[in-house]
Amino acid sequence: MIAISAEELDALRSRIVATRWPRAAWIGPTGDEWAAGTPDAELRRLAGYWADGYDWRRYENEINALPWSQADIAGNGLNYLRFDADRAGALPLVLTNGWPSSFFELVALARRLQPDFTVIVPCLPGFPLGPRPSAAPTHELWHRLMHDELGFSRYGAHGGDLGAGITSLLGQAYPGVVAGIHLMSIAEPLEYDTATLTGEERDYLADVKRWYAGEGAYEHQQMTRPATLSYGLSDSPVGLLAWLLEKYHAWDGAFSDDEILTQASLYWHTGTIATSFRPYFEFGQGRTERVRRVETPTAIAVFPNDLSRPPHSWAQRTYNVVRYTRMPRGGHFAPHQETELLAADITAFFESLR
């Protein structure tokens, strides 16, 4: 599935060692070492381990040992993982990651769900091991994979971040086939009357505005000028690592050094950091379909440290919300960080639809 030559690994090490570091370490004005972004000392430490100590071959073998399949969908060679349920007649589920994640962060969740569901984890277009981005909307590729290629007459879907948008569009487009959707984030209503906002909804919108002002620079850049950013991150492994590492830290990701470097290595060796920005740009340009109203039964799992925590009433403006859970802990990377909590909520939701 993935085979990185010794020459490529040597070239990566050489680039890391030859990094031209800033003349002086940036000191955050508040004394918080992360206040200005990825701190020099932490980045140097992790980059040093990437060059000398991190064992890519271990993870390459682990990735290649996963249950891979491939399908030709609308001319796209789509790689996906299939975890068959332990029992007959199990509902199929398709899981979709967000940014800056990959299929690899969903493996533990898929395995945890496998006793009760047949779980499909496709590789997103433009992301590690995914096809090149194409004109076909991703949710249409997912439906053709699940329904036409794999022959599932009824299936469920889960997603967070970008994956939540894809999952929402699946539920909107195919309410007769998609049994239900489980989300960690939601699409905002396209329009609403401010006079109808509850106090809780006003507080939520104020929180979103504050978050975007303090944390949203990456999103604005990826939505407006992704190409400019992509050259530096595609050329410098340490630059790429700094961009990813900031998000793993800021978004409450409890990842080991090896797990962070495996994600960085996947992006580096597949050359996909630039194309992973494309969904942001296309959304910002109004080129992607918007979520209008989803009548498919919907579950929302709200994690306290996620990027946004929409109230039940706000989600109900766009979705047919039949389950709403405020989680006791966890954040943006819940499939990895809180696998048991998330799997239990997904299982309870889809069991309730039987």
C-alpha cells in the first residue's frame, strides 16, 4: 500500500538536519511558550527525534497490514479500509476524518466498533493515500462506494470536522439509504432570524467569534491563499511539522511523539499537505454544496475541548436531532483520544435506529 525507499528516508533526514532555523527563538508575550505558535524548543526536540530515532518502518508495516481494499469510483482509485462485523446482518458504517487527520486516526475507533458494525474508512481525496481531488463531490464518492460498489442498501455514517460536512451532505442527499448520521461538529444554518436566538445560542455564536479571532488564522489562510502556504510546507519537513504540531497542541490532542510523526510522515511521503487544503479553499469560494436541511436522524456528540460546542437548539435548526450528548471530556481528536466514549455513543445511537 505504501513503500518508502531508503533513499527517500535518507533525503527526509537530510532535509531535517539542514533546516535553517530562525535566528532567535520566539518568546511569547504572555510567558506561554505556545502563545506565538509552535515553540522553538519543542519543535527542535521533535524534529531531532524524527531524524534520528523515529522508526518509520514500524508504522509502514502496521499501515500495510491493515485490511485495505480499492475501488474505482468515477475514475478515482479509492483506497479504503474494511473491518467486517463479528456478527451477521450488522449495519455498515462509513467513518470520515477531518483535518489535519488521516484514515490512520480512525483505525482504533473502527476496531472498537467492529464487533457490532461493518466499518468502512475511505481515504479522503487529497489526503494521505487518497485519490487526487476531482470534480466529484466527496459525499457522492462515498455513496457510490457504500451503495453501488459494496452493495449496502442501508448504512450509517460518522464524521468530525471536514468529515462532519461530508457526512451531513450524505444524510441530506440520501435520506432513504442513510439510516442515520453521527456528528462531532455541525454545519451552521444558512440563514436565521437573530430575533429568534436563545441566550445559549447567542453565547455560542460569541464563543465562535472569539475562537476564530484567536485561533482561526490557519483556516483563513487555507481558505483564501492555500497555494502560497503549500510551497513552504511541501519543501520543509520541519515547516510541515510545525504547522501540524500547533494544531495537535491547540486542539487538545493527546498524541505521543510517534503518533504525531506518523501523521507528519504520511503527509510528507505522500506529498498531500497542499491538496489537503483544497476543501477549505473550495468552501471559501462557494464551490461546494452547502448543507441546507438534514431530515435523516442525527446524533450530535459535543466534546468540551472541541473547536465549537453547538447547543442542541442550534443544531436542530439544520438537523433532525434525535440524540444530543455532552461528553465529559475530550476534544477535536476524540476518535483517538476518547475512543471508548465516542464508540459507545455511536453504538447507542445506531442501535436505537434498528
